[in-house]
Amino acid sequence: MEPTVISEGINTGSGDQFGSAVLISGDMAVIGAPNEDSASIVDQNDNSALDSGAVYVFTRTGTAWSQQAYLKAPNAESTDQFGRSLAISGSILDGWSAK
């Protein structure tokens, strides 16, 4: 089996801690970035919510991984650190925050 690399999410920055929490289930990988700074999923480059956090969902087809979703807490605020811890059960994903 060859190792597989999942590149960072499309809007991650150097201090986002992408990969600090990782879950892999079959052909799906869920990756937390608790220090990601975007304030919403609408404008991913709006870095006005320092360390609010995000979760990225990737799926695998063959040997290639591609990003399928970018998730934020519905009321993202600075220092929430959403995605610091992850849990999955069936089709339910929980991306706990520090608060």
C-alpha cells in the first residue's frame, strides 16, 4: 500500500493548524483546522474571526482525494476553535470547539 497525501484545504493559512484533528472513515477524511480565521463559509477569505476554526471534508476516488466541503460553526466567533476535536457516527459529524 502506497502512502496517500491530502493537500491542505483551499483557504488554509500557515497558522490554521490544518490536520490537528483527523478522522478517516472508508473513502472520507474529515480534517480540523481550529485556528482558521474566516468568519463564514460565504467569504472564505474574510479573516475577521481569529481562530474561529473550520472543518474540511475530503473524499477519495481511486488514489486521489478531493475537497467536498468546508464547514464552519453557524455562529463563528473569534477563539471558538471549531474543529479542534472531531467525532463521526454514520452521517453525523461533530466538530467541537474550545468554548
